[in-house]
Amino acid sequence: MREKDLSGAFPEGREPAFPGTFMGSVTLRQLILAVVAVVSGCGIAPEEAAEAEVGVSEAELFQAPNLTKWAGGLVPICFVNGAPGPEVAWTQDALAKTWATAANIGFIYSSTCPFPGRPWHVQLTFDHITDNWGSRGVADIGMLSPARTTVAVCAANNPNGCRPGQVNAADYEESFRSVVVHEVGHLLGFLHEQQRTDATPICPLTMDSNSVIVPNGVNLTPTYDADSIMNYCRGWNGVAPLPYQVGYRGAELLSVGDAQGARAAYGVRRMTTSQSVSGTSARVTAVDAFGGPVPGASVFYNGAPIATLGQWFTLPPNNGSVCVIVPPECEYGHCTKPRRECEPGVVLEVRAANFTTAKVNIVR
Ligand SMILES: [Zn+2]
């Protein structure tokens, strides 16, 4: 994570989004965290929010009532317009490191809209802004045809120092990423955490353009999560900054509760293994549920790592029973029963962070 100089990081244009009731009793750090929380939220000044969110039933890892989830966890995203710099790449990178790592959620992208061949998709519009570098966004909830989201980008001629090499460039990048992850959280079906019925009253609902408790949403984590990326009061309990994520702010990262909630909604990210055997050597490979790589995975034998994915290793001794189901065989209408046949073999396990483990059986 980067270390950044906070002084002067927030241009005047963002102040109105911050409720005056907080101002009297907070330290600079608390103020910054709270402002970041607003930015991580939809960060929209109230007067803008009312207009921007018309027709959008927002409420955040707190699942919307009557949600239509993305089928198979696959979310096609197309870009309605371009960005002045690396924002498309940041979008893809931020989502890969957050929702797509935490749960069985995958993203595919198209540079043209509508998404070719995918009626159910997300249309992402970049709002090129010059009034401040700050971030804001708005999004629909759940799978729609299409679902829409708008995310602010620092325009090419923005005078507030947010383009590459300028004074606020690093803050802008982190803030932009946090808004993308937050808005895509809405698209996945999550509402604002402070709208749970058990949300601490310390997080004022008035910060939220949707200033209501949503009584019939689904709590995906057992308790209110002050650190959720879907929480306007992220990292803030009204008294002191809460233990936060590693790094400077980690504003673009998920909380532990966010990851748990995403798995509760979309399931654990699955993988499919395959194996090769050559003489006394073997190799195990795997792809994740969306055909991509399984990062950081190792092959375990009797509980101890024996190889990384794709690496050849010497087959260890048999350590279990490798069983297969033999399907029924039919002849002239008479069928055998399916049966389970077992023989001694090497039983391996593939483990990867945030993925299910997978059993691999090799008959020697
Ligand atoms: Zn929001």
C-alpha cells in the first residue's frame, strides 16, 4: 500500500457531502476517514443524489429484498464511453482483487455496449468531472437487462491535480477504485450497510440519499459491519477510527464481512482440477469457475504441501482409496445397477485462498 500525504488532499468541492453535525468533535484523521467513507459510499452531495438516484432502489453486506442475482455469478460489463487514463484497467484490476476473489463471482468486459450476446449485462458510464477530483457513483441493484452504473472520473482537463503525476493522483486512484468496488457491490445486489435494522445509530442515515432503514433486506453477515465497503461510515464509529485494513486506507478493499457476505450470496468460488500422470510423476492443474487461473494454490498430500499447481512431482505412496462410480450398462432393456468401485491410490488435495479445496484422486 502507498503512504500518502493527506494535507490538502480534499478540494473544497467535496465538503457539502459531509454533514456538518460531525464537524465539531473530530480529529483530522477521523474527519478524513469519515470523508473517505462518504466517498466510498456514493459520495454524492445530497442535492445531486436526489436527482442521480431517481428510480434506483438503493438500500447495501446487506442484500436487497427480492434480489435477482447474476446467473452463475457471471457479470458482463461493457463500457459506454472511454476514460482519460487508466481507469478501465483500474476497474478490472479492482474487481479482480475484491468481489471476484472473495466469492464465486466473475467479470467479463466489452469495450462496446450493449454487451455483445449478453442481454443481461452492466453498462458502465464514466462521468468526466472537473468540479472536484472526488469520486461519486450510482448504480442499479441486481441483474437487469441492462443494469446501469455511473462512476466519476477525473476529466483530462480537471484543474484539481488528479491526473497522473499531479498532487492528488494517488488519492484519486484509490478513491476511484473504492467507488467502483462499492457501485459494483450494488450491482451484485448489496445495499448500504447502515440501512440494516441493526446498524449502529452512530452512522447517521441522513448521510445517505436513501435515508431509510430497509426492514426486509437479508443480513449476509451476523452483525452490522462498520468496515463494510458498502457502509457510508466505513472505518468510523462516531468516536474513534475503527481498526482498519492494512495500509494507508485500503479504501478499495473489502472488509472481512464483505467477503463473507459475498460468499453467502454467491457461494464459494469453485475450481475444477485435472491431472496428468507420466510414469511415477504427476502434475495437477486447475481452473476456476470462470476458466481463469487459481492463484496461490498448492497441492497437498496427507495435509502437507507437495507441489504447486502445474508442477511435476514424484507420486507419493498410496494414502487412501480412490473410488469411481461405474454407470449402468444396458443390453436389451436390462441394465446393471450403478456401482462404486474403489482401489488403493494417491489422494491429493488442492487448496487456494478463498477457494474451496478440491480432492484429486490418482490411481497408481
Ligand atoms: Zn452506494
